[in-house]
Amino acid sequence: MNPAAQPLPVQDVQGDARWISQHERFVQECKDAEPDVLFIGDSMIQLMQQHEVWRDLFSPLHALNFGLAGDTTCNVLWRIQNGELQNIQPKVVVLWVGTNNHQHTAEQVSGGVTAITQILISQLPRAKIIVLVLPHTHTQTRTCTLTHTHTLTHTHTHAHSHTLTHAHTHTLTCTHTHSHAHTHALRLSVCCSQGLLPRGEHQNPLREKNAEVNELLRSLVPQLGPAQFLDVSAEFVQSDGSISKHDMFDFLHLTAAGYQTLSKPLHDLLLQTLEETTAAK
């Protein structure tokens, strides 16, 4: 049995019950709010709401932020099975978790993310899923895929192009190349899930593990149902393989500038998905 796919609450070792209090607040928000977009995961999700991108881009989309610092796949699994999906029907769910699973292998972490995605699909069958992957290695080659019924193309500055084709299957494919190579993707499907960020200023074993997780998810997530990928990893790893403190202040968590880089393509993709959902009614 995969230990990263076992639902577990956080142990209250400090004795202040902060984690369970935040979980209970999220459960209450499910009773009070009617979100179109649900963000759920660890500190990468949680910290997003402290920056302007949340106020300017995501809050206007009627979004809820259920990010908790330090959460692993096990903790998110526990939360979504204990009230955090009740009474809401978001159109899109953005999942971003896995970098805190220090005790688990890449295979186990990818299995944990897959388990979360399966539950999201089961409990929120009308939602769309996004999996976003950020850089973990020296170089990146990007691939994004979307498929629906119409066809659109978006082109952004750093030369990434997004092509969407609408049909009942979604497959989004973008390509990006930078100087050192590894592929990371963001995937949208019947729920949304963001991949793992790079760790450390320079190449290190945790970066390599996270890159492996992303490669596994690239093949696993599309098997769960209609999906879309968006990869912005090339924007974060510099030509020498390092990560800038201007993008990640502690070489893990994003700065305001880092969130801006991530949020533009993510916001565009959310807008497109919400438009498609509305048009399908």
C-alpha cells in the first residue's frame, strides 16, 4: 500500500491546534461560499493569496484558497475526505502538493497526487482539472496540451504558445525549450492540480526527485480522464541551472515576481476553461 496515498491529519505536536482550526474554517467556508475555482494544496497555494495576483487575477474568479503550509499528499487526502469538498461545486480545481513528502519516493508521491486527483474527479464530476509543473532541473522542454471542441491559440511573450482544441477529450500541448533539459507540465482535467516546484538554488537530489515525480505524473494523470497540461518551468531555471532569489526568496517559495510569472498562463487557462464550462451549459 502506498504510504503517500494514505489520508492522515497533521499531528498537533506544538499543541496549538492551528492545522485543524484552519481545516475547520475551510469546511465552514464550503457552507458559506459558492466558488467557481478551488485552489487546494500546501504553502505554494496558501501564500498565493498574500500577493497581488490573488486579488487581481484569482479572487475575481470567485476562488477559494484551501492551502496549508507543510501539507503532504496524505494531509490533503484527509482534508478532502473530511468536509473540504462538501456543499461546493467548483468548475475548476487547482491542486498543488507533493514537495513536502520528504519521506516518500517519487513513485509514491506521484501515486499520492494521483489518488487526490481521483477523489476530486469522483466527488466533483463537473469540475475541470489543472496540473501545473514547475522546474526542478537544469533545463526544460515544455509540453502543454488541450483539446476541446473549438480551436484557439494563445501566444505569450516568452515564446510559449497554447493551442486548444475542444472536443470531449482535452489535450493541451505546448512546447518550450531552454538550455538544460527536463520536462514539467501543468495539467488541467476534471480537476486541477499543480506540480512540484524546484528546491534549492542549484541542482540537488530533491530537485531530481521532484522532476521524477513530474515525469511520472505526465504519464499517469492523462489516464484518469480528459486532461490539459501547462508547463511554465522554463521561466524559473536560469541558463546555468540555478534559481534566482528574485523568483524564489528561499529557493523554494515564490516571490511576488515568481507568482506573477506563474499566474499569467494559469489565469489565461482558467479563463478559457471557465468560458468553455459556461458555453457548454
